[in-house]
Amino acid sequence: MTTNKLHPVFSPADLATLVRAVRISLGMTQSEAAAFCGVSAPFLCGLEAGKSTAQLGLVMKVCNDLGIRLLAELPDPGLDITQAPRRKPRSGAKS
């Protein structure tokens, strides 16, 4: 039986290490993984280099596609996030 390991992510470099390790464990080159995830090879290269300005939506897509689950540990376990108001989209923004 395989157990999932939790790894703390405190920086882009931490996430970069995880993405690279998972990609390599899947036997994929950066180009293959980029094509599999639907991102450019330079984007994946930057992500694996710990680029702090990588687009969050694409970072999450790569993680999801490679099977990396991102979880958030809240400072207050009793916090009811369903009570937080949703932000209204800006005028002209895509929803």
C-alpha cells in the first residue's frame, strides 16, 4: 500500500522541487511534461527553477495534471470559509 507524503511548501523553490521530482518520477522530460500539462516548455522550466512570478492558474494546472494536490492549512481550524464573501469580478474581467 502506498501512502501519500505531505511536504510543506513555503516558497516557489519548495514547489519547484516537488514538481521536478514528480515529473522525473513519471519518466517525463520537461518538454513531454509541458505538452502533457498543456503549458509551454519555457513555463515549466521557469516553474521548476522556482520562478516567483509564474502565473498561479498555470502553476495549479501543472500540479493537478501531475497529480500533486495542493492543500491549505488554516490558522484557525474552526474558521468557516463558507462565510467569506466572494469578490465580485472587475468590470471587463473574464469569469
